[in-house]
Amino acid sequence: MSAEARIVAPASSFCPHEECPDFGKVDAGNLINFGHTQAGTQRWLCKTCGGTFTITRGTIFYRRRTPQQDIAEALAQLADRGSMATVARVKGVKEDTVSAWLQAAAAHWEALEEVLLADHHMNRAPIDALWTFVFHKGEKGAP
């Protein structure tokens, strides 16, 4: 595999709609800015298929009302053995919301792990504890 093939393209550089003839074509010139969501996230329009999307599509942040930074901080606190109740109280959300973030994190664990290691300067042990917690669905008394 060439070095060029390993570069990750930003979500705003290709159409993510599988039915689009330009699906996955990086910098094909088919995307234009298309306003912002109510939360301020940039929207994009594909001129080829007419589909719209945001860069959070396919991530744990997609269609979340909580700022991305707050979700990342909450997951980092959980990884550092914080309780769901404490995290929910600190972030001003319900425990069910924190649980939903954990479920989304489980579906995107590889990318999330990279962010936690890089941006939150965490080591491997708390992250392993987080995944143990996530994959036991937050059950009390899980190993």
C-alpha cells in the first residue's frame, strides 16, 4: 500500500452517500458549504446527488446536542474510573445520556481510543478500564 493511500481524508472532502456517483471521491469539486446546524456544525451539499451531511456523520458526535468537547471529557472521566452518576451530575445531563454516549463509544472504540490517548494524555490502563465498563454495559460490580 502506498503512503498516499494511507492518508485519511477529511469528511468535508468527499460525498458519504453510497448512492452518489461521486461517493468517496476525494476533492472531486462536488461539495459546497450549505449552512450550519442549530448547534453551529458546518453542513455540506453534494452538487452531484443533492445529498447533505455534516462532518460528524458516522461519529459518536452525530446528532448529539451536547458539545463534542463535553462528550469527550465525560468519556475521559469514565475511563479514569469516574462513576456514571458523577459524570452525569458534572456535565448536567441524565445518566441515560451518559449511557448512550458509552454505547456510541463502543461502536467507535478505535477512533475514540486514539483521541483519548492523544488529546487527553491518558495511558492505556484507564482506557482498558473504560472498555471493560462499556462492554459490560455499565453494570455495577463488573470487573
